Amino acid sequence: MERDIKIGILDQSVVRTNATPRAAVQETIDTAIFAEDLGFHRFWISEHHNSKFIAGSTPEVLLARLGAETSNIRLGSGGIMLPNHSAFKVAENFRMLEALYPGRIDLGMGRAPGGDQTSANLLNPSNTFQEEDYINQIQHINQFFKDDARVNSGAIYAVPQVETTPQQWILSSSGGSAKIAADLGLNLAVAKFINGSISPSVVETYRKNFIATEDKPEPKALVSSFVMCGETEEEANQMRKYIDYILLQFDKGNYQELPAFEDIRNHNFTSFEKQRLHYNAGRLISGTPDRVREKISALAKDFDVDEVIISTISFDRDLRFRSFELVAEAFNMINVEV
């Protein structure tokens, strides 16, 4: 029997060729509204810095707008890169979001910089990126959410004090962060779109070592992947070639230029590039709706989860929105007209 899978979306506010960052942010807003209408379960946004083609730098700010534009879909960060921030301020930001949109907010947390070393140093000059510091930050956030934080002079409160708490997720592209999630009794989001070779055993180990808390008695995990769904194989292949090319640029450290599809349509991948495409293959799912449903279902089964978050980068807005609609139709979600 096929499991019932919830699907969410991760959006990165990508700036297309000859478009503006303002247009990219507006597309994120439009995508959140569209995702809710289609029946997607979550809508997460990412934190990136010092990249001309990714406009999403401040999830906590953009989430406030997304909440006002939607009614039911869960909204969250995928994620807040904690080493860039004060734990106290993160707690205040997400308590405010929870006050505005109770029961809908997810705090996804990661330990990567979301950019280069220079931007990381500018965001937080005392940043160490040590695992111990990351764990301390997560523990401090939990104390702020529970109003248990104290300093020598007395209690300190992250305001506004609200009766509900954002769901907390640890983003993991390796076993190390999964262990942190288990040890702290938090949810786990496996970033397969970052590390295509990550093993399903990560989730199994997380569950076996999960330390239950009063607030979180049971482990919960999801997995994420790039997904390109086309009405035809040709359409899906074009979308796949584009993301393949973009990931190769990431491999080269090029985060500043996003080419038009016409510029790479006839690109012939070199032998070395083909090796990298093979390496990246685990990060991607592409094809027509039946094929994509099959692959997403297999991914959920392999990782033994009932939730998958998808990320879709496309050279064309309409193709991207149609891809989401095709996925929604494939999984029998609520349908709307494009």
C-alpha cells in the first residue's frame, strides 16, 4: 500500500536572467499563495548571502509578508543559518512570527554560512562554526521559547511571550546534524538536494537515538530534493539540463551569474562535467508526472518518511508554476487554474 505523502516547497527567491531581485521576491510571494491554493503542506524559504542571483537573504522578514498573504499553509525557514545570528534575536523573531500566525510557523535551523567566508564574517565577526557553539545556540533558543533563560542578574525573556512555539527542525546533509537533532529531541529535515549521496540510514539512526522530551515525544523526519516536472519528456529534460548546468556552476564557486536557457540549450557537457552530473544525480528528480510521483514516493519509502519538500529552479516562471501544479495533480492535491 502506497503511503500518504505530504509535499512541501522550498523557495530560494532566484533572480532570473534579465529580471530583478524585486521580481524574484514577488515570485516567492506568488509561489506561496499558489502553493497554498494547490494544497502543499509547507512553504519554506532559505537564507543566502553575497549572491546576485539569490535574493532570499532574510527569511524572518519575508515570512512576515508570506503569513499575511496566506491562511493555512505552514511557513518556515529552510533555514536560519544560526552561526550568522544571535540565538536571542532568532527566538524573538520567531516568537513574533508565531504571535502573528499561531500554529503555522516552522523554525528550520542550519549550521552552514549560506554564503562565503567574507559575508559570514560580516554577519557575525565572532562566528566560529564550531559544533559546540551551534548546539549551544539551539539549546539557548529552546530556553527562550520556554522562558527558562537566565543570566547572572536574573531571568531574560524573548518577547512576545506567546503560548505556542514554532516547530523546530534541524537541517542535515550529513550524519552529524542528524545526531544533534536526535540528542536534542528535535525534528530532522534531510537535505538530499544538497547531498545526493546521503544515506537513508541517517533517518534510521536519528530515530533509534532520539531522546524524547515533554514537548516532542516522537521523532519526525522529512527529506528534500530538487524536482522538475514537465508535461512532456522534452520539457522535463530542458528543465533538467538547466538545473544540471546551474549545479555545475555551483561546483565552480560561481554564485553570481544565472544564464538564460537559450545560452546553454546546445551546451555539450565535457567528460568531467558528466562525472559531476552523475555525482549530482541523487539530488534531482525529473520527468513527467507519473515518473515524478513514482520517484518521490520511492524517495519517501527509502527514507521511511511521510513528507517530502521539493525545490524547483527553472529558467521560466510559467514552467516552474506548471511543475508545481503537475506535482499537486500527481498526488491528488487541491487543484486550481494557473
